[in-house]
Amino acid sequence: MKIAFIGTGNIGNPMARHILEAGHQLTVHDLNRQSTINLEEMGATLAPTPQAAAEKSEIILTSLPGPREVEAVALGDQSVLQGASEGAIYVDLSTSSPSLARRIYQEFQARGVAALDAPVSGGVPGAEAATLSIMVGGDRNVFEKASPVLRAMGDKLIYCGPPGCGMVCKICNNLVTMSLAAFLPEVLTLGVEAGVDLKTVAKSITSGSGNNWVLEGKFPTTLFQGKFDPGFTLYLAAKDVHLATELGRELGLPMEASNLFAQIYRAALRNGLGDLDADAVALLYERRTGTKLRFTEG
């Protein structure tokens, strides 16, 4: 198939690479020219704009930081909508706003172009291994048509319902992850300050009913090592928590705990942590308590 991929950053680049490896013709576009070079070397064609990338493509994929970028690329000047042909399918893999996803669906539908919101979960490791979870909202028949291409990037496809539902499910997923990243330092510090070794506290939780992916699969390579090289940045994490509280306000829900975590992420941004990995939110609690949550040798 003729496919366009717009947004070839940390997560988008390996996803685009898997599409090439699956034998599809690929056109790419990104504001950062360097991020497309490896794909061009594999046979991808570079397009100067989203509009040019979308022209003659059967499926157009975007992987972008957030709603502002999605709106500009999908609906703005020299946009996907201006280049997409009737009968094409637009798939947004970003984590964005459900209301924006529904508006994109309507505007694309008016031009004879189908649209799916299909945010992904699994981070850079999942993108590299093609083991992403992909949560899809939109028409079921369009989901079925796009599924073979989506399976080149992820092995867990979930049809979530009508337009916007993929974004809703991804926001719920990320709210859990980001809340745990902000909350677990408090739990771990409690155990350490009470006299238990950090590894023992962590192992006790992951072996019990408190087990979770952040503590078992994420912190051991970031917080516990003191390494915060960005994979998924704290800036993006704060954006996702904001999307969750914004959705709660739209629905008239209290969201007390979520609003508290949103404040923590805003504080982390004010403290200059936005460009680090999202787990750097733990540094705020470390600074307040003076306790560093690091594994020691042995």
C-alpha cells in the first residue's frame, strides 16, 4: 500500500520503519529533517509538507506531540486534509483530545476521507519491538481496513468504539501511569525511611497486590538508576494528565486526585524537568524529603 507517515520522532520513527519492513511504499514528513534520514535510506520518500505526504497515499498516519500539532497537521495550511484523496484513511497515533478527534472525523468525512483516532501505548521499547497497544476509535469497517497496517506496528489492537473513544481510552491509561509515577516515590520513601532497603520495598510491592508496570518495568531503569534520558518526556506526561483533567471538566466530574497529580506535574515543569524522562517527576519528592531512591550495588 501507499502510506504516509508524519512525525518520525522517538516513537514515530520505529513505527514508520516497521511499515517499510512490511513491504509498503512509504512517504515521510517531519519538521526535523534528521529524523527521516534512516527511513529515506531504507527507501522512504521525503515530502516537504503534510499535504504533499498525503497526496496519493491510501493511509496517512500521524504521530505528534499533542492536540495543537495534530490540529495544525490535520486541518491547517498545507495539511493532511488538503492533500488526502477521497477514499483515503487518516489515522492519528498521537495522544490528543477526544473532542478534536471527533471534529477531525467530521471534517474529513465531509471530504470523503475516513478518520481514526488510534493512540499507542508501550513507549519507545514497544515501538522498537512492534509490540505497542493501539487503541482505536472510529467506524468499525474503517478499523478493519486499516488493521493490517496497524499490526505492523503493534500486536495489541483494541477497537474502542466511535470517534474519540480511542483517545478516551489512552487518556485513562496514561492517567494511571502518570499518577503512579508521581505517587510511588511517596510510598517508597516511606518504606526506606522506616528502615527497609529500597530493593526490598520494591520487591515486596511488585510481588504483592500493589504490583504495577511503573514500579516493575520503568523505575528500575530510570529512577532507581538516577537516569532520566528522555524516552517519553515529562512535558508530554504533563500534557496527558492535563488532557485527563480537561476531559473530566467537560463531563462535570470532580477528579480530585487527578487534579492533585496535575499540580505535581505542573510543579515539575516549573522546576525545569520538562525535557527529562517523565519519571523525573519523582525528583520533586526527593528534593522535598532529601531521600534519594537509588539502588545500590549488592
